[in-house]
Amino acid sequence: AQSVTQLGSHVSVSEGALVLLRCNYSSSVPPYLFWYVQYPNQGLQLLLKYTTGATLVKGINGFEAEFKKSETSFHLTKPSAHMSDAAEYFCAVLNNAGNMLTFGGGTRLMVKP
Amino acid sequence: NAGVTQTPKFQVLKTGQSMTLQCAQDMNHNSMYWYRQDPGMGLRLIYYSASEGTTDKGEVPNGYNVSRLNKREFSLRLESAAPSQTSVYFCASSVGAVGGQETQYFGPGTRLLVL
């Protein structure tokens, strides 16, 4: 079965600093990987996804993630944090049957002025 | 175009009461999903529907039933609510096949408290 581990339930950065949110997955087949963002009192929105092809994936709002098969990782980065990036971020992997997403526990990003 | 809508936004139930959570999408999507979100556990799939008239169990289906009333609507029913069902419930939809590369679009959620 697939699983997703997000290291750090809370991450705090200063405005303008690098954002790095960590995600490691387990999957017995080449994975489809996703990052979703949840702003307060809202549903989830897709930030980016990796299916096949280029391992560096660019998403919305300046975020990107790199699929590293050897490390079973899909970490999310943004060069310069903005106050509006404060939210909860979820990494997810698609199961082998292609009919279910498994989510990590989420990482709450706080951005300090 | 409202996307995915859910009603109610908030609900308080007593143990043993029943209720139905409503979800509708106006994007002509084929697949719909119900998740629950609990602190530190991310989202867990309760049920999904790949098309009108079909439903399948997800990771945590016990205590819930669903109905895919038509292409637009997918409801979640708690027949006898328990405190363990206190959670935030999200409905989602996607264009084509269940899962896969399709992006899932989420509703704003329903906060349920069972006393």
C-alpha cells in the first residue's frame, strides 16, 4: 500500500526566505504525486503534480517540486516566501489501482513578517 | 460557475442522530469523492463514485453511506452519528476516470461535531 510522510507538521519562515516542505512516499510502482494547498476555512487546491516526464515540476504561485526516485521524495520549494503563502500543504500519492489518493498528514506553513 | 458546493457548512449532532451531507458540482465531472480531514492525518477517502449510479468504498467507509443521485450530486449519510465521526468533511470531483492524472476539485467543507 502507498503511504506519504510529511516531515514537520509546522514550518515557520520569514518573509522572503526559502520555503522547503518535505514529502517522502512509498509506492511499489512509478508514482503519481501531488501537492495541494489549503487556505484557512477553504477546500484544497492543486499546486502541482508529477505524472511522467520532467522530474522538476512547476506549479502555481511560484512553487515547484522535484521528484527524486532514488530518495523516494517529492519536496516542495519556493525561493522567496510571501505572507500569502501561509496555509496548510498536503502531499499525496495515487494508489496502484489509480482510484485513490493517499494524503500525508499536512504541513502548516507560517510566514513571519 | 460555483464549482463544488457543500451544505451545510456547520452541524452539531447528538450521538445516535442521523444526517445527510449534500454535495453538488456544476463542472460536468464524472467522478466524485467524499473525504474526512482529521488533525495530523491528512485527508482520508470515505467513498467515491466513478460515474452516475456507481459507488465504491474508500479507506474509511464504516459508519457512512453514499448516494450518487445524478451526475451533479453525491450525498454522504451518517445513519447513527458517533463522536468518532467529528471531523471536517470534504467533497471533491474530477473530470474523468477516478484518480489518475485528473485534478480533484474540492468543496469548502462541512464541519461536523458529534456530542
